Amino acid sequence: MKSLEDRIVSEGIVKDGDILKVDSFLNHQMDPALFREMAREWKRQFADAGVNKILTIEASGIGIASIVAEEFGCRAVFAKKMLAKNMDSDRYSTQITSFTKGKTYDVTVSKRYLTAEDRVLIIDDFLANGCALEGLMSLVRQAGATLCGCGIAIEKGFQDGGRKIRESGVRLVSLAIIESMDETGIRFREQ
């Protein structure tokens, strides 16, 4: 998606350790107009899938997933990284490791909000090594729901996550795939 790639180039900051900082428009300060454009593209890509639930993980995916859910005319649910006192005890859970934070989380979704009747599109801001997506796919399997596919804003194509997910047979639509990035610039994969 050209407009997303343009924003990454103009506002993204490449940091040591294969980190791309895009917090000016994606995951700290958010640009709802860009999110709407992204949502429309995923709606176009998954129009035939019968999606009736959007699943993401807290926190950075929530803003994007909300607008995607609105575009699909359905609800969004997010996997929680921390248990609150009011969290249902009847829940699905799995562990994920965050590439950016280098931390492992227990993530949960209430069984009331993810069911076997759901046709799920997973949405997230980044894909690096695939741990978050694999964890979210595990929650979908535990619920007996149908996984329609995964939508990613920015995929780091030079890391293994996208390849692993695609090789598993899951439909993965990444709107911008970074082939390489360093202090000299960011290069995208042709799509």
C-alpha cells in the first residue's frame, strides 16, 4: 500500500536491533484516516471470507482493529496481556513473546467473546518473527473458530514470521513488507 510505505519512509525511524519506530502515526500517536484506508484494503482483500470477528492483541493493534471491525460491520476483540480482577475465569490462553519488548506474555481472551461460530480476521500492526500471530492463531483454534486470515500493517520481510505463517497455509495480507532497512534507508518488497 503506497500511502503506508510513504509514511514509513517519511516518518519512520530505523533503530539498532532491526527496530522500526513508527509511533508518530501507527502505534503511539494514531492516524485514523490512514487506519481507514488500511481497513478498506483489508476489506477488499477479505471480502469473500465471511469475516464476523476481528482479533488483535493489546495494545498497539487495538486502534487499527477497531476501524477494521467497523469496516467489516462486526466487533473487535483483543487478547489481554494482563489479567484483571474482573476478567472471566472461563478463557482461552496462550503465551507470546514480543520481538520489540523481548518479553513473554500470557495472553487471554474470554470464551464469551471468541466462539466456534466466529470467522476471524486477525489484525496487528507489526509482523517480525511471528510469535504474536502464532499465539493469536492458537486462541482461534482453541475456540474452534474459523481463521479467515491475518492482516498486518508492516511486515519485516527479512525476518522469518511472514514466511512461516504463509508456509502454514494461512492467508496473510501485509500492507507494507520491508525487505531491508538500515541507516541508508528502507526498501520494500514489490507486491
